[in-house]
Amino acid sequence: MSDLKSSHSGAPRSRAAHRASPSVPQASTLPSFDHERALVLKFDIRILPILAVMYLANALDKGNLGNAKTNGLEADLHFHSNDYNIILSVFFVPFVLFAVPVAFVGKKFGSARVLPALMFIFGSMTLLSAAVKNFAGMFAVRWFLGMAESGFFPLIIYYLTTFYRRGELARRLAIFYAASNIANAFSGLLAFGVFHIKDSKIPAWRYLFLIEGAATVLFRSEAWFLTDEERKMAFQRIQMDSSSIVNEEFVLKDALQIFKMPATYAWLLMRSARRPHPVRRPLPPPDCRPARLLVRQDEPLHRRAQRRRRRLLLLLAFSSDYARIRFPFIAAGFLLTFIGFIVYATIDVERELHVAYFATFMMTWGTSAPSVLLSTWYNNNVAHEGRRLALTSVGVPLANVMGLVSSNIFRNRDAPRYIPALIVTAAFGAVGAAVTLCLGAYMVLDNRRMDAREGVRRRALDVSTEKLREGPKSPEFRWFL
């Protein structure tokens, strides 16, 4: 892959990039280019499958430890009582600490170079997992795995913003995000097959690491990409409707200015609120009723729930792109999760099993959409590339740290209904919805205030991002709702 470059740094600006006269009652919309649909289709065909495979490999390498545990990893490595939990948790320490610096390195040297390098590293760590002999070896491997994976997802999100307009991003990010769900299903199927290997001199769980690690290391993204004319058009699209300066040189001081923007903290709070859901993390204890509900003799309920979650994610993402608005769909995702947990906590599960099933579906429906659309929302409102990456590289690891909450709120003393845990997770959904709606309402009112001050009615899509480097400080800035 190759980052979007242009020898045409002086590319002609669109008519809408010029400031509208205050006497004009309605600002003109940003134009589209001839053959733009074909160019976007080319991006979809060449970029999304590669990134999806990369993310699938990432999800496999990150999630295979649980599968290996079921095949005797703890006994073979002589783990003591709490060693496995430590191995699980240590991943998050470098994942949080190194997310920002790794993402910044990716911006400086190019996502197209750094992403394959990160993929090679975490694939190599997975391969090395097959050779470890004890707790210390697995601890070291998991540490470096966390380092390599820390900047991966932020760089993926940033990379997509360098190819797609603001109104095109949500559905592409949703399609890419669905790869992790496919990986979860494929990982279990692969482990099932590998664990049936017989008459081997090494444990089957080591084969699992070897196969998944080798697949990641050997994967190569193809070199491509555009004709000179397509490069010019792509550059103009992003200059006009994504970035203020395409491929702007990274300056740390400029990037950190994003934390002077009050909306940043609302977005980070929403990131935190959507994460502590046990349906997204490892399941709670076996005697927890939500976990017991996830199995049926005819078909596991969680598989059906995951399929419905993917469908709802795609529906909300496509609808959001079509409507060119984000916050109502994000709030809807939070509310679905909130309602699901409240319903489940207040019913008699044994007597109202069908209602409990439906509540379980609602728990899963609202877990992915807020993440995808939230990433899209703040990227739509931040035209400065460095600041956009800084916000993403802080938000993603913060959400993962908050995911540890789900591992600690399902306490044995609250069994079998775990009412406190269900209430806590419901409360996170309620907070997320409230913050989303409040920020959305503020943006609507602020846009009206700026319209009145300027004497021109504008939408975010009426203003070229080339003019919006300083965000709300720019006189023509309008919030992308």
C-alpha cells in the first residue's frame, strides 16, 4: 500500500473552497468530480480487503491465548493460580503506554510503511509464543505483542480518512470493523481443527500459535495504485473534504493542540462509556445468567447475536453516511445496550426466557455501532491530520482499558443474577447516550449561532476542510453533526 501523495500540491481548489459572501443566503455545497464514483470503488476494492485481512490477523493473534488455554497451555507452562490472568492483563500495559508514540511514528513515516511492519512484529510474537517454555517467556511475548498492536487500530482509522470523504467514512469503517467479528468465529473453528491433531511430539496449542503467527508474517499487501489523473482527483477530494493539509508533516506540538478543544473530552468520555460490556469482552463466570443464556442446543445464541450485531452495525453506519449525521445513531447504539441490560436485570429469566433472549440481543446490538460511528464523528470534525491521529491514539487504548471493568464487576458473591454488574453496565450505556445527545445538541446550537454571526446558513459539508485547520477557531467552521 502507499500513502496518498500528490505532486500536485498546488491542486486547484473547488468553488466552494472560497469564502461565501455574507449576503448570500445559502452556502454552496462541495462539488463532486467526474468519475469520482469509479475512484471510490477502486479504493473499496483495493484498500478495504487488505485492511480487513490485516485486522483479521490482528484479532486472531490477540485472541488465541484463550483458545490455547482450553488445550492445556497452563499445565504445559507450569502456570500457578493467577498466572493466566496476569498474562491476559499485561498485554494492556504496553498497549496503552505505546499507543500514542507508535501512532505518531506511523504518521511521520507513513501508515503504509508502518502498518505492515507492526503486522510483521505481532505475527512474529505469535510465532514465538509457540516456543515459550514458562510464565516468564509468555509474559515477555505478550508485552511485545501489546507494544506492536498498540498503534495498529488508530493508524487504520487515520489511514482510511486519507482516502474517503467525511460522508463516506462510516460505512467503510463498519465493513472493516466487521472483520474482527469474522475473526472471532474463524479463530474458534481453527482452534477446533488444530486441537484434533494427534500423534504429535508437541502440544496442539503450540501449532495454533505457529499457524496463526505464520499467516500474519507471510501476509503481504500488494503494491498499487492510481494513475496520475486519479492521484490528482484523490488529492483534491481529501484536501476539500477530509484534511486541511494532505500529508501534513507531523509536529507533536501541533498535534497535542487537540486537547485544548473541549469536545475532545466528551468524545473520550463516550469512548470510555461504550466499552465495559461483558458481551464484548471474555464472558463472565459460567454461573452468570447472561453466560448461561448464550448457549442453546440447536444453535449458540451468541453466534446469532453476533450476526445481528454486524447487521445492525452496517445498517446504522450506512444510514449515518446517507443522512450525513452521526450523533443520533451513536446515541441509539448506547440506548439499545442500556435497555437490554435494564430489561435483563429486572425480569425473572427462568419464567420469561424469550424476553431474556431478546434482551441479550439488545446488549450486543449497541456495542459496535457507537465505536465505529464515534471514530467517524470526531474524525469528521478534526481536519488537522496530526490532531486527528492524536485523539484516536488516545481514545482507542482508553476504551480497551475501560474494558477491564467487565472483568471485575461480575463478582462471585453477586451470583447468580449479578444485579450490581448489570446495573453498572446499563449505567455506562445511559451515560454514553446522555453525553452524545448533549454534545450533539450543543453542536446544533453552535452551528446556528455561527450562521447568525456570519449571516450565511452553512453545513459542515458546505465548507472545504482546507480552511478548517484550526477547527472551531476558523470563521467558516461548522460542526459535522
